[in-house]
Amino acid sequence: MVHQPTADGLSSTPSLVKQLLVVAAVATLGAAGTTGYTIWRSRIPHPNAVAAAASVAASQLTTVTALGRLEPRGEVIKVSASGTAEGNRIDRLLVKEGDRVKTGQAIAILDSRDRQQAALDQAQEQVRVAEANLAKVKAGAKNGEIQAQKATISRLSADRSNEITAQQAIVARLEIDRSTEIAAQQATIARIRAEQQGEIQTQQAAIARLQAELRNAISEDRRYSQLYEQGAISASTSDSKSLAAETAQQQLNEGKAKLNQIRQSRQQQINEAQAKLNQIQQSRQQQINEAQAKLSQIQQSRQQQINEAAANLDRIAEVRPVDIAAAAAEVSSAATAAKQAKANLDLAYIRAPRDAQVLKIHTHPGERVGNDGIV
């Protein structure tokens, strides 16, 4: 008898197949896992072997080198000097690496601090002077100042008169000295010329006498020569007369030479005396001109002083609004200069722009501030 499946049996067959497939898959995965685990366990080194390998590696390791960069969590700011402080050196450094600073805290002081402090002191002193001058202008001139200025004018007038009189006396004395020296030098020239004329005349008379003696000696020489030729006298007597004639000629020549010497030497003395006369005239005239120029200078300069003193008297005797305004402007200008000096002094102190920490110092005391700034 053949069994025919029913409808319920046909519907349960697929479900059984699925269950069999699941069981087969699980069995396969279990076998694979067991195999993999066995292989993995075979590759894991023994703990003692790992420790031995680590000990050997540690004995061979000497240096560990790596590249890296540390960066702060926030922003990095380079603090430097202002542009106007360029070229200054660091005088004092008030922080070190790792310090924390507050906003406005001084970090460094430039070497221009003392110079700027002196400039500030001077500017403040100028303010005090300008303020004192303004107060004086507002108060007006005192009666004692007016009287003192009048006395100054009187003194200047008297000094001018005395100096003019003294300088005029100097000019007169120089003119007298010039006239006296000129007259004396002219007298010297006249004396030399008179002496020249007298010596020339004396020498000319001597030459005339020598010429007469020469003529007589020549005549005697001729006469004795004839007598010698006639045998009336000896040769020595005739020769003596010839020698006398030659001597007279030589004396005559010397007399003429002396006459020329007298003329030349005396003329030289006259020329020198005339040159000295010209020098006296020029030098004395130069002194007179300089004295007169000084006289004119005294007159003008003293008059200028008197005019200035009179103008000052008018100025101090009147208090004008324009003077007060000018003095006030001087005070304002001095105050502005003091503010500028204070600002310049502040530039000598390098301060932290915000709360931060000093990471690196680029400029140390004595060094100029470079492109990297100070910190």
C-alpha cells in the first residue's frame, strides 16, 4: 500500500530544510573558528620569550629622536618697541621665560628712559616758567620796574655821551700823531737831502783840487822828462815825477768814485725816508679811519640800546590783552611739549598688551630690538 502525503506534510517540508541548513552552517563556522584559534595560539610568543626579546632591545636602544613642535593653546604675540623707539637698546628686562604677565604690566625698559625722563623734567620746568611769566604779565609792571627802566635809559645816555667823547679824543690824538710824525719824517728827508748836497759839494771841491794837482803833476812830469832827456837830472828823479802824476790821477779817480757813492747812498736814504713817510701817512690814516668807524659804531649801537630801553619802558608800563594772550599761548605750547615728552617717556616702557605668558625672550639687556621683537 502506498502512502500519499497529505496537505500538512507538504507544508512542513521546507521548514525542515531550513533548519538543516542552519545546523550545517553553524557546524561549519564552529570548525573554522576552532581552526583559526588554533593557528592564532600557535603564533603568540611565549611570555618568557617576549620578556627576553624586550630585554635585548632595551640593551641596544641608546637614543630616541623625533621631530615635533609645541604650540600654545592661544595666540602667539611678538611684543616689540614702537616705531619711534626703533634703534634703542634694552636697558632692563623685567620678565623671564615662563612668567605670566597682566595687561599693561612692564616687560622691559629701553635705554632711552633716562633721556626721555630728563626731557620730561625740562618740559615740565618750561611749563612752570611759562606759567610764572603769564602771572607776571597779568600782574603788570611795578612802579619800581618803571623807575629802574628810566634809570637804565639815563645810564645808557650818559655812557653814550662819555664813549663818544672818549673816542673823539682818540681820533684827535691820532690826527695829531699823524701830523707830528709826518712833519718829523719830512724834516728827516730834508736833512738827508741837505747832507747829500753838502757832501756832494765837498767832494766836488776835493775833485777840483785833485784835478789841479793832477795837471800840475803832469806838467812836472813832462818838464822833468825833458830835463832827463837832456841829461840834466837822473832817471830816478824823472821817475818820481811820473809816479807823482800817476798817483794824482788815481786820487782823482777815487774822488769821482766817492762822489758817485755819496750820491747813490744818500739817494737811497732819501728813498727809504720817503717810503717811511708814505707808510706813516697810510698807517696813521688807517688808524684814524678805524677810530672814526668805531666812533660811528658807538653812536649807533648806544643809540640802539637807548631806543630798545625806551621801547621796553613803554612795554612794561602797559598791560595789553595781546601780551596776556601771547603768554597764555606760551603756557599752552609748553604744556603740549610736556605731554609729548610724557608720551615719549611712556614709549621707553614696553608693556604687555594683554594677559599672557612669556614663551620666548628674543632681546636681552644691552641688545638692540630686532625684527623678532623683545618677547
